[in-house]
Amino acid sequence: MKQDKLHLVNKIFNNETIRTVWNKEEEKYFISVVDIVGVISESNNPQTYWRVLKKRLKDEGNETVTNCNALKLKAKDGKYRITDVVDIEGMFRIIESIPSKNAEPIKKWLAKLGSERIDETFDPSIAVQRAIDLYRFKGYDEEWISKRIKGTQDRKKLTDVWKDGGITESKEYAILTNEIYKEWSGMTAKQYKSYKGIRKESLRDNMSDIEVALADLGEIATRELAKEHKPNGLTQNKMIAKMGGHAAKVAKDDIEKNLGKSVISSQNNLNYQYLEKKSELEFKK
């Protein structure tokens, strides 16, 4: 198996050894703080450097330390030891806190990123063009990109209808989306991604044309049913979402009957595979 050669952390740290672990439940990468500190600060004793920095950040009220977790990671001697870890956001917060020439390129990149996002608030077309350019870079053709953008618009129309029906929290949107997916595919979105062997990547970006069409049908049907029946609250909206998913299931079953095979595919559009790492995440209190 090949690991992701374009892994974000490896790119940032020029392929230095940075221990990272994927947490399936939270769908997040957790990264060893002492490894980050060691590379950025070039300290002879990264553990001590981090201990001092950690105290300073805590005294300053920096939430990075509060949100820092503990994870058993494999050390150079082969033994597993409790190590402080943070997610991607926490990683950047720590890098910004280290005065070092090694941190400057990353700080400049973050500043540029922030400037670009502000520009996008004044001219949203910049964000759209950036998405198009990224999809082109990944090898998607113009027709696929056009459909993907339209699908994003359709998804927004659905979430707007859900909002009108009293859905306000992100976890509720996820629950409703899972109701649609479970009904026609037999899997939640997270299970579907796991089946395809992807992690942070978009599920739709790794679907076949038929899978995308079924996903779209389930969401469009849910939207129209919600507009007609005007459900309110999570319970009523779950019933409607299941009905919308069922419309996609009927189409899926008919297609599979005529094809003589399943249209649910484990294939993805990645040119690499992930290696699973065993670890034990221990959240600090």
C-alpha cells in the first residue's frame, strides 16, 4: 500500500517525521506536538521546549492548550508513550507561537491565506474560481466540475429548507443527511466514506456518476417533500428525509435489477491508499 504522498503535514514539514493519527470518530488528524516543536524550533530538547511553551500559552489563556489531548504514540525505541497531540487548527496555533525562521514560511502562507479569504468576502466569485481551479488540477473535466457546482447549489437549497423547518445545528444537518444516505445506500455518510477508503476527502468527489445521481435524487426529493409537507423540528424532518432517501432507493433498486449488479462502489478517485494506525486517544480533563 502507498500512503498519501501529498499529505498536508508532510508537505508543511518537508517530509520530516511527524507522527500523525487519524481519528475515525471525530474525522480528524491528530498530530504530535513535540514533533512539531522539534522541527520548527530546532531545539535539542523538544520536550522541555514544549513544556515551557505550554505553560506560557496556558498563562495567556490560549485555547490550544485547553484543547490539547493525549495519545499513545510509538516512540523511536518502539514503545508507546502518552504524547500531547492537537488537530490541524491547533497545529497552526502552536506554529504561530514559536519564534523561529523555520516557522516564517508557514506564517507567511497563513497570512496570505487569510488575505485571500477576506478578498473572497468582497468578491465570492474568487472562491468559486479557486474551487474550479482545484478540481481542474485534480483532473476532473469541465462537465463534471459544472455538475459538481450545481450539486453544491442544490445542497444549499436543501439546507435552506431545513433551516425554515427549525433545523439550526450542524449536527442536525448531519443527522438528516445520514437519514437520506442510509435509506438508499444502507450506509451513513461516514460509513460510505470508510467503504470507499477515504477520510477528509469529499464523498461526492469520489462517487461514480450513478452514485452522484442517486445522492442528488435523494436530496432533491427530500427538499421538495419538505417544501410540500413543511415539517418542523428534527423528528419530523427525519421522516421526510427518509422518504426522500426512499425515492433514490427505488431508482437504485430498479437500476441494479436491470444491470444485474450493485451500483454502490468501493472505488475512489485517490491515487493512494491510507494505512491504518492503531492508537489510543485519551482526552484530558
